[in-house]
Amino acid sequence: MSNPAASFEPYRRRLRGLAYRMLGSMADSEDAVQETYLRWHAADRDNVSDPRAFLMTTTTRICLDMLNSARARHEEYVGPWLPEPVLDTVALAPDSRTELAEDLSIALLLILDRLSPLERAAFLLHDVFDFSFAEVSTTLERSEAACRKLATRARAHVRALRPRGAIAPAARPGEIDAKHAQLMSAFAAATQSGDLNALTQLLASDVRIVTDGGGKVRAALEVVEGADKAARFLVDATRKRADAWWREDFRPRFAIINGLPGIIVEGSEGAVQTAAFEIEGNVIRALYVVRNPDKLRHLAVRHKSGPE
């Protein structure tokens, strides 16, 4: 095991996936994984009997430290907080077949964000990454009984709050279902034309719109709830005026965002907004809009066709 890079590389994807689920940030996840690699490089690797356990444990502990130091910043965040949008969920997949293995939905990440760091870690390691409770116990330096309690509490929160009936991931990764594309095209057309009635028909009566501007760009400072309020908010946000969200040079395109059908809006400076749609039946039940430029830097500009 003399080559640290070669022995580390097979684990990079799952480490990045664990860190993203823990932190909700691609930039912070990359930092955590890089720090794990540095510790792997410095370790006495020939005496590591289980590299997977060593690396997952190291990444988990680094993430816990990062979460504790970031808590104050998180509490001071301006407006609603959303995780950084990701397009390639396969690159963050764990090598397991658990129920939640492929769920990187924003709804789940928001639930995880409400858990304590230890609850989050115990739940992810056991329920998503298929660690035994003995391994979780070693990682978190808590008794197995304590780790079971942490995971049980977390699991109860996830089951209670996870959306029912929301769409499953696309049958083919990266492909948007034709019905969802049609619904999003109708949504974009109604929003741009200011047709409140048509827009309201596309929204669930209890729809929620969460917008994350981080205090850096215009965004709603509270969650917008209810079809009538949401429709008015969306039309107002895209009206052509100096402080509007929309500019003439913006180009929208469809994309899968955190496993959900979505729209990325690009300007000359790159991605300026992502919108992920939680769809149930023929209506939109939630819309997650990220506008904070710090959370969009990692999205490469791709020139694809957007909503027709």
C-alpha cells in the first residue's frame, strides 16, 4: 500500500458523497475529502487493516468538526438556507443498496440539516452507507446503544418529514420525464407572461417556494407558502424592472438537480440560478431556488437547450 493516491482513489466517490450529505456544500465536501487524503498520506497505511473504515471514520470526524465550527455562520445566514445544487448524483453515490442510497433530494438534505451533527452522522453511516453499529460506535466514539438511539431519532425525523408521493429519480440518470418537462415548460411560460391563473393551476394548494440568496442577491427572506401567494411572488420576481430576477440575456435550460427535474438559468457570467421542482401528480408541490452566487460557482456552463 505504498502509493497513497492509488489506494485512496477507489474510496473518493463515497467519501465525497458522505461529506456532501453531512455538509450540504460541494466546496466544503472537497475540502473535507482533501483533508482525509492528507491524513491518509501521513498514516502508517501498512498497519491499516480496513482502509474503508479508516477513511470513512476520518471523513466523518472532519465533517463533525466543520459542522461545529460552521454552526454560528449557519445561524447568521440571511434568509432560508438550501444545500448547494448538484447535477451529477452518481458521483456522490454510496456503494450500497439501502433505501436512501440514491436519495440526494433537497427535501432530505433539509431534514438532515435539522438533525444534530451526531444524529446526522449515525443515520448516514448506518442507513445510507451500510456501516454496522459496531463501526458507527468506533467512528463516533460512543457506545453502540448510544449510536442506535442517535440513528433511531434521526430515522423517525426522516420518516415523518420526508415528502410522500414526490417523484422518484429519473429512470435514466440525467434524463427528465417528458411529463415533467411539459409541466416545467408550462410553468416557465406562465411565469414569464405573468398569467397568474395558469400558474396557480400548476401549483399544489400548499406549495412551498424556498429561495436562497444568502443575503448576496435578491431573494425571499421567508418561505413562500400557498398557491396564490406563490404565483404572485413568481410573477413579481420575473417582471422586467431594474431589481427583477430576470434579465434579457438569461438562458434557461432543463437539468436534473439533486435528482429532481429542474431549470438552470445562465447568464454571461455563468449559472445565476437553479430551480429544483418537487412534483406530485400534475402539480408542483415545492420549488427550491438557489441564487446565492457562492453556491453556484461549481456548476460549469453547458450550452444546452432550455425550456421551449
